[in-house]
Amino acid sequence: MNICRHTVLGAFLALVIVLSAVSAYGAEMLAVARDGVILRDAPDMKAKVLWKYDKGLPLEITGAKDNWRRVSDFEGDGGWLRAADLNKKPHMVVRAKNDSGEETKVNIRSGPGEQYEVVGEAVYGAVFSTLEQKLGWVRVRHDSNLEGWIKRNLLWGF
């Protein structure tokens, strides 16, 4: 009987640890559904406007109230958006900075590795649709139809 109790307790503790890890690392992310979506300082249509976001910008969901979602962007700015202004289409945004902390361009390559040809460049803040993730690289497509691979650690999103 004592062994059974310890087994159940051990399984329960393992489940708690796994669920804690998922919640710590598995934050929900959504993308802005259309151009001109307004970020507000409170979940109310009359609240102060903080920013206007364009289509595709990935956002981390940090809270919810009724039909509003509290969000945080790739620079840590946050506020409230209507849930209807978000979707689950995966997007990435370039967040690369150099050693001095200055915004920098990144290479877009023809394949998932530095040995592949550079097919374009992207600037800090450029938003891309996410097509595939492989070996620390992300295959992306820009609205201009430029498609290629960018190193994952230079991007933020899902």
C-alpha cells in the first residue's frame, strides 16, 4: 500500500513539473489579423491609444478580459487588443541587433544554413509569414513575395 501511494505521489509531482515547464516556455502567441489594429492601455474602446499595429506582427498573449487580450510585442511594449483583431497564422519579426545593441540587417538565404546563397536582406522590425522551421532556421515569406531562410535566433514569433 505504501509503495502504491509513493508511486501515485511521484507521478503527480512529475506531472506538476511538466505542466510548470510548459506554462513557463509555452506562452501563447498570435498575430495581428489586419493593418491598423489599435493597441490600447486598457481593455476598453475609449482607452488611450498606444500604438497601431500592422498585419502579421506576432504578439505574446499575457492576459485576457472578456473579448480583449493583453499582449506584448517583440520589443516588450504591451497593451490591450480586441481578440477579433488576432489570428493563429504564424509570423516572425526580425529583432537582430549587433554587439553594440544597434538594430541591424539580417541575411535571407536560399536554404537553412550559412553555406546557402544570400537571396535578400531584412531590416529590424520586418514581418514575415512563417512557412517552416528546421535546424535552427526559419523559412519565411515577406508580403513582397521574397522567400528564404533566416536564422531562428535573429527572429521573434511563432
